[in-house]
Amino acid sequence: MNKTIREEIFARLAEAFPEPTTELNYSSPFELLTAVLLSAQATDIGVNKATATLFPLANTPQQILALGEAGVKSHIKSIGLFNSKAKHLLQTAKILHEQYNDEVPDQREALESLPGVGRKTANVVLNTAFGQPTIAVDTHIFRVSNRTRIAPGKDVLEVEMRLLRRVPKRYLQDAHHLLILHGRYTCVARKPRCEACSIVALCEYREKRLG
């Protein structure tokens, strides 16, 4: 796939999703970090339902600490792995309160040092909360990148590195959400909606479903 085709692919995705952003509800970097921590093996809808009751009571590190682990669990028990997620959230809140004056750092190394925060979570926060051109490769982005051949790779890090090199510069900031939304609603896992796809003519997927 050449540069001209990749440029057209992202132009079409940008037209299909003119306001690409996360579907997690948040109003501050800490709320976003919390939501992303809760989102592993959970849907955005499920996380949003949990944070709709959690955030009005506790949406800062200090407030999360005051609420306590049992209090946090009572709001997120509908989410998978809620016991470990509550523990990590409390540990993270303690570090942010004691070392960062309740602020979420905007550096990768600092973010990845927080309990439960890996490269993908750090990338989401850096991109969405702080406007940095990072790409967090989740299952949607991994699938779309390999199917279309925009940036094929054997693992998430290889796909991420190739995307950072291959995505046209003008779309780099939004590429993360453009690819997620395309994978979530069009290039879905089991039966991709090729007949409704804006980039079907440019995609190199060998098993296109056109009828």
C-alpha cells in the first residue's frame, strides 16, 4: 500500500467520523485515566454506567482515596475484574495525590509507572487528554491495520510503530480514534460491513464481503 492510498484512506475516515473522540465519558485527565483503567475487558457503555455514579462522588485522587476500596467497588462491581481494578485505582490515586499534587502526568514514563497503567492506557491518556499524537493499539486498531494492510504487524507494538510511520502527519492526532471507530462500527470482527465501508475500494482485505 503506497502513501497516496493511505492518504486517501484517512481522508475518507475523517469524512466518515468528523469529530473522532473516545466514547468514554470524562471531564478531566483523571476521569479519563480512571475510565480507561476500568475499560479493560469491559465495554465503554458498561464503564460509562459505572462512572456515572462514581464520578459525582469521587473524581479526584483525594476523593477516590476518601471513598476507599470498598466504596469504589460498590460503583464498579458490574464491570469485569472489578476487584483488581479497584485496587489499582486506589494505588494510582495514592501516588497521584502524594507525588503529583493530584494531577495526572503528561509523560509516558510517569504514566506507565502507575499501577495498572501499561503502554496502551498511557497512549490513550496522552492522546485524548493531552493532545499528543500517540496511537493505542487495541483489538479494533490491530484488526483494521492488519485487514486493510495499512500497517500490518504480528503484535500490537509492531502495528503501533508502523502506524506512527505510515499515518499521514495531518491525521496522526486523530488516527487513534478514526481507526477505533471504523473497527467498532464498520470493520467489525466477525462480519465486516464491507458493503457500507467508505474505504472498501482502497482496502487490501482479500475476503471482502460485498453482497
